[in-house]
Amino acid sequence: MTRLVLIDGSSYLYRAFHALPPLSNAQGEPTGALFGIVNMLRAHIKEQPEYIAFVVDASGPTFRDDLDPQYKANRPPMPDDLRAQIEPMMAIVQALGLPILRVPGVEADDVIGTLAVQGAAEGMTVTISTGDKDFAQLVRPGVTLVNTMSGSRLDGDPAVIEKFGVRADQIVDLLSLMGDTVDNIPGVEKCGPKTAAKWLNEYGTLDNVIANAGAIKGKIGDNLRAALPRLPLNRQLATIKTDVELDGGPATLALRERHVEDLRRLYARYGFNQALKELGGAGDEAAAGANDASLRNTAAGYARAAQPSDEAPDPSLSVKGDYETVQTRERLDAWIAMLDAADEFAFDTETDALDAMQANLVGLSFSTAPGNGCYIPVGHTYPGAPAQLDLHETLDALRPLLEGPKHRKLGQHGKYDLHVLRRHGIDVDGYADDTMLESFVWNSSATRHDMDSLAKRYLGYDTIKFEDVAGKGAKQIPFSEVAIDDATRYAAEDADITLRLHRVLSAKLAEIPTLERVYRTIEVPLVPVLARMEANGILIDAEELRRQSADLSRRMLAAQQKATELAGRTFNLDSPKQLQALLFDELKLPALVKTPTGQPSTNEEALEAIADQHELPRIILEYRGLAKLRSTYTDKLPDMINRDTGRVHTSYHQAGAATGRLSSNDPNLQNIPIRTDDGRRIRKAFIAPPGRKLVACDYSQIELRIMAHLSEDPALVRAFASGADIHRATAAEVFGKPLEEVSGNERRAAKAINFGLMYGMSAFGLAKQLDIGRGEAQDYIALYFSRYPGVRDFMERTREFAKANGYVETVFGRRLYLDNIHARNQGLRAGAERAAINAPMQGTAADIIKRAMIEIDGWIAGHAEKAKMLLQVHDELVFECDAGFVDTLIAEATRRMSAAAELRVPLVIDSGVGDNWDQAH
DNA sequence: CTGCCGACGTAC
DNA sequence: GACGTACGTCGGCAGT
């Protein structure tokens, strides 16, 4: 078979630049992207293809620019550090003997497409080497796609379908629907790969999707219809040409002799020592293809890496690793020696369950350098599983490394591993970096910070997925039953990739000192604090909840019977759809509120609006309230009690909310009811054990205080300084009367304005909130701004900052990027502006309480028997402590909470004590 | 039976 | 179109 390799130089250059750390040579010239490219090229040459070409874009416009002036219009200019690597790259490609193709007026994509089709037609085996997914459209018999950076390979329709959900011949249609933000091609709003694939699987082709656009329901259907005129153009832009006029065909692209002296000079200049070493046997073809020994887990590899004086290990971040399964005491000791010699290493644990408070350890993995890694199985139990090291012996041997602060430990979501290890007797110290948190601080707007997503985003690397080794759904097996070879590939890769990610992300954070500081002084120290709070858990009175459930059930049944009677038939009160049919079709009640999808809503507001016309809406509201409490709280919480501890252990998600807030899940203890009497009763079931008390300390009006601080509004700052009830003071200010003459209604209005402002509320929203006219609401707001002009200026400044910079920041420098701040879509843009106004306040509050938690945790460590921190609810901390320690705890905790930030207004803490959480308020 | 999404409602 | 940030439950539906 004759082989033809077509290398997409432009895509690799960009991807290598962004995936690799900003390396430089001894002269300070940037070499990161170059390094990735050279490794990729050497891998291809090693295969000795007969024909090969390195294809790059020529400068100047192409036919796509003629089709759409906006094409690639929002591409940022090439970074200088990347531009500087182009000439050296071309020189090395030349010296390696690769034909370079650069065709004016034609994009590299189209050159590659044309040559691929010609090559396949001539019977060649064609490999397209690229980092660009768009090329999947060219996969066909004889044409394979590879990405050496991620190791992925598409060699036929089954592989394409697995990756994209459609056949290769449908890829263009898929891309047309999705659009491409990088190339500035607008697709169907909200239509990603999943939706596009779904449509194509249903209708086959883009033309058929267009023909049936009327049949697609919902908002996404509207989006599709709105995009229809654009789609044919998208298809033209997305289609890679296969019929470009070229001077020569594939047969003119023979791999030439390499120029050893040039290579030697170039490799030396850019510090590619490994490649240089392989040149040693000049003319020896085998040497050129030898694997990079420093990346392999040979005994020699360990010895080299174990020498601190040795040069840094090969920093390639984009190759597949080579991993060892550690099954003997000798190999364990060898790894321990290597870990001990490293300043920092990445670790990961594998367990048999997702719940860190229940999971058993199945194995551990470690990595000390990109590409290396080991997996130490200690708990695989399937029939025929090979002998493994003893769990306790292994942990004891690793204990000095893990429990000492000497080595910097890196993890991805390490809080989980800290829990697992603690429950197996290892108290980790020196947990120094967490890639999930690095990613979160770097860009909190990104929704996913899991390792698979980060590897893809920052390394262009496709990781082995959990389901690849353990299956999914009903067929999923616990990790303890995964074959050890599979487990090693998966688990050691986790540690390896964590380490590589850290190299990339820590370099990024270092570029922005405020972010680095948020990460280093807030997020990283918070990890063990949260782990301790989660481990503490809170005691639940299950009997009390059962009684409440029974009471709720009784009242639900009564409501249900009444509802059936009123409706004249049975129906499911839990079904908005059935409710909608009953209320608006059968009973002909007016549908005054619509859901976001345009359906008549049956939500609280809608039912309240028609409650004076029929008895049923009121009954449904009654039922809803009861059902919510029972299903979400009184029935569920008793099930969440941990069998071993007898307590409920929530899990705090540290990278969950873009503003920097924590979130809580399994169960969510940050939304336990408090506003209604029925709901509030649930808090009576959160209790302290005999002889102990629950203490709750909360920041009084912290976000409004932050608004006063940020806006520097004199009247608002003065109001807080005076210690007055802030809503009353606002009412007095706005309505122009003494504090004591403010009516209840005026205070309520002022409170609504205060809160509404922080959320970017409009007059429309305020009117709805207060059930007043829109004009009246507008008057209130105008009056408010005339009294607090600093607040209006602050809001305007914040919007302007967001528009100019694309992000807003907290007092401590945490950033929130606002992707939609320049959106064409008015609704999206307005939403981003509201988020911009809210985030500095919500985010600063989050920073402050996190700082307080770290300080309090440090103090409480010396009193661990007497007091424990249990819960955080955004502006509140809940503790459990000995009855005789309450006063000390309140004094010490409130002092630290107040001192967590120096603002222009005081930070006031309210506190309460009780036998349960209700009393403690 | 499983997985996903919309609707709804709880918290701060 | 109109109030920011979360999470959990349920019904409904598509697919296995």
C-alpha cells in the first residue's frame, strides 16, 4: 500500500500553542508550539510514508471571505509569541524533508481535501493529520483522520458516528446547523452537536431538516426557523473543497532526504535535546523513530527522574502516556523513591462508589512528570483478578509522602480524594493545587470543570472516559470489578493529565496576579475546610421528619379530594400539563402567564391571578406547597442519613456557581425552607446532640453593604454606619420622612427596591413585585437614584466596565467573564448586563465568607472536641458546640467574620443559639 | 427501565 | 423581554 500523509500545519500550530505551556529556549525565544509540532512531525516520519505534505494557509483572502465578509471576522490577531514560532517551524519542516504546500487564494483545508480525494482515487492510503474536527467530512474508504495531539483516530463511518452521532457525509450538514464561533459562522441558536445530530438522524440531510423545519417544536424550533436563510451559506462555508486546481498531484509529494546539519543546528537552538540526541546516528533511520526514553516507565526512566539534579523531564504535554501497574513491593518502593524525589506530584484515588463518605478505596494513581504514571490496585475483586498489594501495607508505605507537607500534592477535585483517604486513615497534608479550582478561577463562566472537559479544552486531549472502562447505565460495574489493565490506563491517565493540566493552568493564572491570589489564598486553603465540614455532617431528627411527613400526607389527601370534587374528575395534581388542560381548556379560566416555551403557565403567579374566579387554583396552591415540602425535604432527608455516622453529610461544590458562591448537593442544605411556617418547621429536625447546641452566625445585609462599599454612595454608607435598619432607612430617605414615621408598606417597598437593584431589576419587575403600576415603580426608582446617586453611577460604571473588558470583578479580584455582554440578541445581552451588576456583590460576599471560614477553621482546630463548623448557607455559618462553649464560639467566629474584609461600612454579624436550627435563628 | 428536559419551587 | 445565583422533584417523552 502506498501511503499519503497530509498534515494540517495551521491547525496544529494554533492547537499546540494553546495546549502547551509557554516554553522558551535559553535565549528566551518562545518554543512551546514548535515543540509540539516537532514531536508530531517526528511521529509521522517514523511511519515512513511514501508521500507526505505539510499544508499551511497562504496569506490573503479566499473564496470564503467573498461568500461572507464576516467569515473569521472575530478572530483575534495572532499572538506575538505564536507568530515568532512560524519561521522556525517552516525551517524545521524544510530540514526534515517534508514538502510544504502553500497555495495563494486557497485555504489549507481545501488543498488537503483535494489531495486526499485524489490520493484515495489513485489507491493510496490517505491519512489527514489535523486538530480540526471539520475534516471528519472527508473520512471515507481510504481516508483516515488522526489527531496526534489527542491520539484520536477516525477511520470510517462507525468511528465518525461514535464521535459525532452522524455519518461522515452528514458532517457538513451538522456543522452548518451548529455554526462555528471561532470562524464567526452563526448557526442555529442553542443548537449544539447533540441537537444537530438528532435532527440529521431524523431527517437525513440538511435540506430535509430545512424542509421539515415547521415540524420542530419548542424554542429550538423557532431558533431553527430563524436561522433558515443562513443555512445554505453555512453549508458552503463548511464544505471543504475537493476540486481545487493544484500544480501537482499527490505523487509530487515524496518524502525527501532530511538535512541533518540544518536539523542539528535548529534542534540545538531551540533546546530540543531529545530530538537532537536521536540525530546522533546521522543517516540511521531507526534512530529517528526511537521513542523518547524519558517518557517511558523503564527502570532507567525512574533512575533519571529520581535524580533532582537531572534536567527537567521532557515537558511534552500532548503525547499519550505510558503507565505502569504496580503489583509488587519492589515496584511500589521504586515509585515511592521517585515520588519522594519530586517536589510535586499528582495523585488520584479510585473507589467503588461516587459518594466520598461511603466509597471504598480500590486503587491509587500517581504521576511525577507529563507522560508518566502508575496505578496501584489494592481492591479489585473480580473473579480471576491478579494478586495485588495489601491495602494497609500500601497506605502505610505512602503515608509519609501524603501526610507530610514536604511534597506539593496536585489533584483534580481533590476534596473527594481527601475524604476517601481520611476514611482510610490517611490525613493528607500539603494539598497544594487543584486543577478544577485553577480552571474555575481562570474562567468561572465555563460550565464544566471536570477533568475530561479540561483535558479537551486545555490540552486538546481525549481522555479515557469512566464509562469506557466501567460501562454505563444498568451495565455499569463498580471500579473494583474493572480489569486491572483497563483500570491502569484510566487511573494513571487521570494523575498524568492532572499534572499536565496543572502546568498549563498554573502558567495561565500566573499571568493575572489577582486571579492567582484568589486561587492561592481563598480556593486552595478552603478545600480541607470544606472537607472537614462535610465530614462533620449534621444530626437529623428522623422521627420528627416522619411525623411531619405524616401530617403533610394527611393534608395533601384532603386537598386532593377537594380538588377532585371541584374538577368533577380525577387528575394528577403534580402534572402541569394536565393542570393546564383542566384550568384553561375545560374550565376556560384565563391564561394570564406564559412559560418560556409559550405554554400557559400554571405556576404560583398564574394561579394567584385566577384564584378569585374559581376555588380550584387555591386548592392546587395548597397542595403544591405541601407536596414540595414532603417530597423534597421531609421524605428525603431521613434517607440521606449516613449509616456509619448517623448524620447527613452534604457535599459542597466549590466550582459550581460562576460568581464564586458555593453550592450544596446530596442533599442541598442551602435551600431548607424558612419563609413559611410549614416550611420552617423542617428546621426543627436539624438538631444538636445532647449536651451540645447549634449556633448560627450570619452576615447582616452583606450584599447591600458591599453595594455601599463599591458605590461609595455617601447616604448609603452613612445609613450603614449609623446601624439603622437599612430598609427602613432607605424608605425614610426615599419617602422623605423621619425613620419612626415609615410605614410597613413603605419599608416593604424600599426592601423590594434594595433587593431588586442588586439583581438589575427594571421598573417592570419592581411593579410586578409590589403589585403597583409601572409608572409608580418608575417613580420609586427615580426617587431612589436621586437620593443615592452613587448607586446609579456605580451601576453605570459596572456596565461600562463589563462592556469594555468582557468581565467584572469582585473586591478581591475574582473575575466573572460575561460571554453575552456583546450579544446581538437583546435578551441575552440584557441578561449579561444584569449578571454584571449582580456578580461583584454576590461574588464579593462569597469571597468574604470563604475567607472567614478559613480563619475560623484554623482557630477551631485547637478546639475540635468542643466545636465544629457544619454548614455554610451563602451568608450564614452553622456550628455545633458544647453548651458551655457557646459564648466563646460566638465571640471568636463573629470576630473573624467581621474581620474578613475591610469595607467602607462595618460588617455586622447576627447570631443565635438553640437545640435546633430553627431556634438558632 | 434509563436519560434528558421543561416546569416548578426552595434558598440566599 | 422585563430579578441575580444555585439544586431537586416531578411529569413527559424518546429511546433501550
